Amino acid sequence: MTGTAAAEPTVTTFTSTVDRIDSTAVVLTETYFYAEGGGQPADRGTLGGVEVVDVQHRDGDIVHELAEPPSFEPGESVEGVVDAAFRTYCMRAHTASHVLYGAGRRVLADLGYGGFDISATVPDDAGDDDFGPAVSGKVRVDFETTTEIDDSTLAELERLTNRAVWESYDVTWEQIPREEALGREDIAFNTKTEEGIQGETVRVVTIEDWDVAACGGTHVGNTREIGPVTVLGRSNPGEGLTRVEFAVGPRAIRQRATEHEQSRRAARALDTNVAELPDAVAALQSERDDLRDTVATLRERLVDARIADLRDDAVEADGRRWLVGTVAGLDANGLADRAEGAVGDAVDVAALVDDDGQYLGVATTGDVDAGEVVDRVTAEFGGGGGGRPTVAQGGGLDADGDDVVAFIRDTTAGGD
Ligand SMILES: [Zn+2]
């Protein structure tokens, strides 16, 4: 037997005859429960007062999996109650995916249908809405397209989708012969799974003036029943596929309100309005880049001035002049570079240590081995280093910069 949920999605209470029972698995002669399929989760509800935990297609039957073995028996009449809130959510979310796909038809190139899913993203834990967890879920549609869905395209998809909701298009469904359906270019198929196109007839869901798709799910009768649709984000699940996630209902409303509040707060912090926010951020970034350049230039000048001072204080040892001291704001590479630049001009060895005593850079004219100087320092203060005989560097020292300088002056530089 076939289910009637998709044909009559607003029926949520019904009486049917029990056909077969296998422990907790029940088959009815007719059911309005929707069995999981086509990206839509199974309905919830009760059968003869027992909780229905799952509904699946199995060998041509629709099997209701109950929470416990029922007391009713085959041949008996039972009442089925489908969880109406959950069903309504699924109808709205599902129809919204068709509307979103229809929006995609208008803005995306070489469009193909890549998939749809409500079920996988419905959280199991309790939701934060009065409507329960399902209403907090996300819905996704996978677009097969060569168009890159950037922020403005995503916004356009959202705008068109909500516009189609507002336009109140009728949604209808019918069975049409398979060959006729496959011959129609306007019908969206999930060609990967060939879902819904194996039978003699194909179920076609039409949104007036907007979209036509082969689909076996439950849908609302008019797009206005969907309510607000909010795009949550996009990702790329595979080659040539773009996944767009969205929400309907309370989650859609909350998401929008939250984002508006955050935008307004950010705008206020920048002393502007939301419309001007992108320009204000761009101006701020440009200003930050300029300041960063200025800081770098000033820092260079400070280092230049500091090295000039150290040059004046250079010490004489074994007939060689040693420039030794701390320099702020440079790492091991920076210190080594500046040390290299400092030797040669009446300086035979330059050993620069950062203020925090973490890094060391040493350069020489060649008579003194720079690597040996670094080795002696790291042997005393920890860390490690390496380099060439004329330039070497050390890092990971655990000391005060001044202590390292004193050590170099007292020992390596000849004890002056
Ligand atoms: Zn559908």
C-alpha cells in the first residue's frame, strides 16, 4: 500500500485497520504518517496511543516503528495521530526548499538539483523554542551550479525566496506519466538518486509561476504558509555543489532579529548607521593599515636610534669593537638582520638581545664566530640557536634582556 501523507498533508488524525504486526513494527491498510524519504524526516505521533518513533518504507510497505509492542492486534481498527506541529514544520520547511530552488533558477547559471535535507540537521536535544526541537532545525538545499554564490548572490536568493512567499503562489501536486515528466525540461529532478522517478508515474509538485519539481514530500498549499525564510549560510560539500542552509519559523525570525541587533550595535560603535556600516568598516581597515605602516616606520627609526646609541657605547675587547645591547620589538631574525647591518662600520661584533630576553642576534666581520657567541649565551640562559660563522641567532632564552647583555659584555666580549 502507499501512504497518503503527501497527497493529503493536512490530515493528522485518522482511523485505519491494522494489517500486520511484528513486535513493535506495525503495518496499516492505510496511513497518513509520512515515511522518511526524499530528505524529509519521518513523522512522529501515536498509533493506538503508543508512541511512533520511526516510519520507514520497507519492501513496498510503510512500517511504523513503535516505542513498545502494542496491545492492539491485526484486523483491529486503530487511531493514528500525527504530531501536527512537527508535520507543519516539515511542510513549511520542505516547500521553502522548492521556493529557494525556484529562486536559484532565476540567479544561478547551469543549475542542477543537488539534494535537499531537513532531517540530518534537526537537533536531538531540546530546542529553545516553544515549538520544540524540530522548529529550531536547519534546512539545506544543494545547488549544482557554475555560479559562485557570494554574499550578494546569497542575499538575492533570500530576497527572492521571501518575495515568492509574499506573492502567495498556490502549490499543487499531481501524478503524471514518467516519460512525460522526464521529457519536461522545467521539472527539477534529483538525478543522482533518481528518487521519485523509478515508478510508472512521477509525482510533480508545482509552485504557480515559480518552480516545478519531482517530489514525494509533504507541502503547504500556498507559499504564504511558509512564513519568513532566513538564509543561515553556505558551504561547498563537493565539486560544483553549493549548499545553502536556511531556517523557517521561530529560528528564522530569531536569527534575523539577532543579526539586526548585532548590526545596529556595530554601527553605533562606529558612529554610523547599518546602511553605511560596510563603508565605515572599510574606512576603518584602511586607517588601520595606514597606522600599521606608520608604527612600522617609527619602530624602524627607534631601532636605528637605539643602535646608534649602542654604537657609541661599543666596548673594546682583544682589539675588537663589540656593539652589545637590548633592542625592543624584534624577533631573532630581526635582531640578526639588524646586527648584520651594524657590523663593519668600526664594529667587529654586534650582539643584539630583545628587551624580554627571549631572542638574540649576532653578526661579526668574521674574526669572531657568531655561532659560538650564541652557543655560550644559550648554554647559560637556555634556548637554542644556529646560523653561519658571521651571522647567528638564538631563541627561547629564559632571562632578562639586560642580564644577557651583561653576560655577553662580561664574558664573551672580554670582561670590560
Ligand atoms: Zn518537495
